[in-house]
Amino acid sequence: MGPGIITGSSDDDPSGIVTYTQAGASFGLSTLWTAWLTLPLMISIQEMCARIGLVQRKGLAGVIKQYYSRTLLLFILLLSIPAIILNIGANLYAMGTVGNLLFPQIHPQIFSLLAIAILLWLLIRFSYKKIASILKWLCLVLLAYAIVPFLFQQDFRTIIRASVLPKLEFSREYIAILVGILGTTISPYLFFWQASVEKEEINHQKDNVNNNMISAMRSDVNAGMIFSNSIMYFIILTAATVFYPSGLHQIETVGDAALALLPLAGGQDYLLFSIGVLGTGFLSIPVLAGSISYMMAETFQWPDGLDKKFYQAKGFYLTMAVCMVAAFCISYLNISPVKALLLTAVIYGMIAPVLIVQILHICNNKVIMQEYVNDRKANLLGGICLLLMTLAAGALIFLTLAA
């Protein structure tokens, strides 16, 4: 397992869990099919980002800065960084809420601060190899969501039918949840993270990129995205078969979801769901904060990399710390978690099409990618992803203005 499994798993962060839970609770099994629709699109975009990192030995920000416009890069940063910080804040709030449910003697804010302290200590103390190993083990926590739906009786025939036969509803609420799912699964911060960690991987090997490396990377990305969307599928399935039949159609936070599971499904489900939230929070926050650190370091030519000691890359690590602290402050300013997630989705929706166009252009540029340019299949899937994300961005902006 390489960086792809970490990228995929971090996509199922507490914010994503809220989105998927709301989809199942609001519309039952009718959104299960989205897990398979988004899978090839996620694989396509993340594979391109990984290939850029391997071929160029740079992150996405570094490549855009070298070969394109610095103004474009600054525009992308100005849009991306606030959205990522809001995303971190939503995740910290979720971790604090669930941590308080499991350990009532610890205040949610104290739990969130403890999480920040633990994460910063780990990121500064250990090498990239050790951190990657810890994050990969944390991925296993997500398997809790694959267990929860099977702790009570299911109608598998109905589930299979809903999984393979898309059911569309032409309502504002249904379109909003589809847009939310797209924005959650195809998130811009993952583009930057994937390219940067592939850069770290190849720098460890100290070899030139070759076809074997590209093949291994593709297998890793495929496995990571399949794992990610499988977990998404099981979260929607849990909400659709536990909350929806019980008439509980509005889930605004993961705390709501965890508390609702206790009387409806029992203690085992509640405990597994809560552990999953904490585990994926510890997994996703380093990815979110790390993506900002890589972006800033490459933009301003700071030393970067999780293998470097603090004194070797102060700007890189201080950026992580500032992002986490800022996110903590935002998360407890009486801002509704749902509104924070909506604002994050709007910003992600605006920046994703711009980034996808840039990624497609890079991956078709022989000067940058040499013989590792896109084939027809990659361009087709990338084009479909661009079209869907552009439509999603337009729909999200329309729904936000009409609200």
C-alpha cells in the first residue's frame, strides 16, 4: 500500500461522513449508485496528479509555478486555503463532539486541542516513512463502516437493485446532495496532496521514473479509490437502512448520527461509528493541513517534506500548526457545521474545474510529462469529470443563491 490508500481513506473524513450519512438518511437507498459513478472519475484525476509528482519530482503547486502563471497559482491558493481550513475546522468539531460522547469527562474543545497537539507532535517527531505507516494503519479504522450495516437484517435484493440502477429525483434537495457527494469525493486538496506525497516517495527511491513505477502507482491509486468509495457506499447504506426507515431524515453533524444510532441500532453500531469518526479525523487532518503546507512551501520556495526535521523546514511545519489552530478557532465561533460544510463545498466547487483543466493541460504537455502524457482513456475520463464538476459548481452556486 502506497500513498493512494492514504489519499482515498482521508477522503472519507468526518465532513464526508456527514455528507454520506445525510444522503442515506434523506433519500434512502436512492443515492447508493453514486459510489460507482464517482469511482472512475476519482481514479482518473488522482492518477494524473500522482503521475505529475513522479515525473516532475514536484508537487502540483511547484509544477504550476514553474510552467504556468504565478498569478494563476496565487488565485488557486487564495480560493483553496480558506476552504481547506474550514474543512479542518469541521473535522476538529466532529472529533471533539464524538470524543465527548465517548468520554463525557473531556470537554469537546479540550478533546479537539488534544487532537491537534498529538497530530503536530507526530508530524514533527517522526519521519515520512513512519508517518505514512501510522496513517496506513489508521485506514483500517474505516472498516468499521463496512461492518455496521451487517449487524442487523438487510434486504440484499433491494440493496443490489439500488446499487446498480440509478434512481433520480428532480428536486432541489436531491440535486444538492448529489452536488455535495461530487464535491466531497473529488476534492481539490487531494490533488495537491497526491502529487506531493508521490514526490516524497520517488525521492526516497532516488531513481528516475520508469514504467514499473507508473504501473505500481496506478495499482496503488486504484486500490485507494476503490477502498474510499466502498466505505462511502457502506456509510450511505447504514444511514439508508437505519435512519431513513425510522423517519430520521435530517443529520447535521456526526454527533447527531452517533447519538441516533444508539437507540436505533444498539451499542455496537454506535461505538464502531464513533471510533470511525475519530480514526478518520486523525487520518484526514494531516492530509488537509499537509496539502496547504506543500502548496505554500512550493509557492514561496521553502524547504518542505515530512522527512525533514522542524529546524530544516520551519515554514512547512509552522504552516501546518497555524492552519490547525485557525481551524480550531473557526470551528468554535458558533458557525453552524452545516453552513461551514456548505461554504467549503461552494469554494471547492468553484476551484475544482479550474484545477482539473490545469491538470489535463499538464498531463498532455510533452515538455512537462515527457513520454508519460495522457492516453485517450485518461483524457475521456478527465473530460467527463470536468463536465460533471462544472455542472455541479453551477448547480451549487444556483442553489446557494436561491436559498
